[in-house]
Amino acid sequence: MTKSKPQSRIPGVYYRDDGVPRWEVRIRWTSKGKKHHLPTVRYPVNPHAKPGDVDHIKRAKAYAEAYAKRERDSLIHHGKPHAMLSEAWTLRALLERYLEDLEKGRIEHKAKRTERSTIRMLLGQGKGHNAAGFPDLVNKWTRDLEYADFVGDGAHSLQSLLKDRDGNPAGTGSLKRVLGVVRGVFVRAERSWGIEIKNPLQEIKGLSVSDARERVVSADEWTKITKELENHEQGTQDAIAFARFTAARRAEVVKLDWPDIDFKNKTARLRETKSRTNKVVDRVIPLPAAALAIIVRRAQPADGKRPLTAEQLAGLSLAGPVFTTDKNKRLRADTMTQAWTRACARAGVEGARLHDLRHTRITELGRFLTAAEAARVSGHTDLATFFRYFNPDPVETGRKIDAMERGHQGNADAIRKAADDLAALSNDDFAAAIVAAIATRSRNAAGK
């Protein structure tokens, strides 16, 4: 005689024994003439489990029936499943669902890597001083979350607990970036998942941010750091040096492929660079002598008998990434940062970030180029942002102003003397002097 399957009196709850034994809950309903359903929820059953175990058949059945009753009651009283109400979600559950959407490619935008690492940090899946995560925050029900849980002087607010890479309280800019990710999770929950939810970060206020950073790398520091970088692979050394002399971001450096290099015109095309509009933007930058030397050296054929010049390399069809590891794999941006951090520590250089090389080069460019020209190289479409990176030495600026004023004073004295000399001439000699001066200027111009 065939043994009958376990049954449940709760609609939508079924026992299945094909494959892994389990209780399944399938919730379906009709609203405004349209049929809807929730994803099937499964509660695994272990036939050998002891009573009280989570996967014992009776306990799994109780969980399945409780879930089904809750969803049915929500449909009756709220017209929507319980899973679409804020009271069904903790912040942790929202973050985990958003992370799942990121991992499965349901969310596609340039910031997804940053979002992924930020969410993992909040959940306690990261490293460093925030490795423990923020359980008191993420385990709260979303209906109970307030703005003060994120921003404020309270001992348990995210602002009070968040640390930077050195273990110090995180700056306002870092906090705002984390809040921006969390706010985006709430927006997706409401707009894409249909959850009736209150967004405690609808408006982020009371946080004034100054991203200005005056740290540049001095010539002496650069010498010490490059000496320590010799302990790392050549590709890493070259990539960091290239960033130093071009003001390119690390992500832009590692994306470089050989077809992006124009040896003839001594330029490089940086692909998919950062922009204020989040649109994909390419930009072409000039390669100064130091950067070009790195590129030319890396482009040399392995079996070359003698070094090729940039002009000779222009005739070759090179392919693949410019900056690679010793195993000929594309260099990762994180590898550059890790090498830089370790080299600085060994060199005794404190407070210098890899991104400070960008500040350093932009400051140098600002001494010789107009702001518009330097911003074109650095990729800043907003001059206000550019000037955050331009950190001129006030002492050197003072010397340039003094030299400029002395030059103007010298010109004024020369003009006054020439005017006095011309005034002493007769009318005919005055005219002849003017004609001779014009002819001299023309010959000088032609000679140039």
C-alpha cells in the first residue's frame, strides 16, 4: 500500500518529495483582473532529523504554514503581500537582496563595484577597521529606521562608528558616499521591487563636505617611494610612474591597451573615464617625455636586437594591455594601491595616497598651462573641481608674482627711454626710425 504524502490544510502549502524533500509555499492572487504570484518559498526537510530540528518535517511545516498565513492575511488587510510592506524587511535583508541583484547582473552601472564593496562592508563581509560591520544598524526593521541612525552624534549612529582606512573616524565625504549607496537601495526597493517603504535617507542634510586635499608628493618623497617600489613587479612600477606623470586615475591607467597609444602624436586615449554626468567619456592626453619613455620601453619587442624609437613603434600592430603583471595578465587597480601603500610605509612617507599623485601632477601642470588646458588633461569638466586638485605653493607663487612685476617694471623703463630718444629726433629722423624698427621686427619674426 502506497504511503500518502503529508498534507497541510493551509492553502498554497504543499509537500514535495521529488529531489530534496521539502514543504513549498505558492501564493497566488488576482488584483484588478490581473493574476499575480510570489516566488515559491521552500522549507527543506531531513527525513532523519530529530523533533525540534529546524529541518524536521513538522517544524518545517509549521514555518511554511506561518509564512503562508502571514502572506494571506496581508493580502486581505493590505491588498498586497507582506513581503511588499516595510514591516517585512530589515535593512540587512534589503542590502542582501540588492547585493544579489548586483551579483546576478540585474543592476548595471559604473558604480556597481563601489556599491558591492560598500554593502559588504555594512554587512560585516569586508576587511580593515569596519570588518565587523554594523549589526545594530542593519538588523533594524526598516519601519524603525530614522535619519539619526545614520547621521548624528549618537554613540550608535553610522557617522560615529564608521572608520577610515587608518582607523580614524571617517570623513564627511566618505560618510556621504556610503549614505548614497544605502539611499539607492531604498529607491530600488520602492521603484523596482514594489515595497511600500519609508526612505530615511530621502534627503541627506547637515553634511557639508570639503573634498579639497592639499597633499602633494614632494620630489624627495617620490624618490624614496620609487626606491621602495623596486621590490614590486616592473608592470606595477611603470603603472604608478605613468600615473605620476600624466595625472591619470589608476582605473584609467590599467585600462590602457596598445591601440590606445598614438606613438606618432605622442598621445594616449583614456577609455570610459569618470565624468560628472556618469556617461562613458573618452579623452586623449599628451604623453610627456617621462610617460612616453615608459610606454616606449614597455613596447619593445621581446626579441628586438636594438631599441626601437617611438616613430618605429608607430608602424607596429601592438595588441593587449599596456600594463601587465609578470605573468602577462592585465594589472589590477588594487595592485597599484597595495604596492603604493606598502612602499610608502617602508619609505617612511606618511599620509600620501596613490591618488595624491594626481594632485601632484595637476599642480605642476597648473604652473605652466592655463586652467582650461590643465583641466583638459586631467579630465575635469568643472573648473571648480579642478581647482580642488590644484595646490600651488604660496611661496613659489609669490616669487612668480615678484618676477612678473619686475619684468613689467623693466619693460616700462625701456619704453620710457625709447620714447625720450624718439622725441629728441627731427620729424624726418623720427619717421625713419619707425620704419627701421618695423623692418627689424619683420626680419626677427621671419628668422623665427
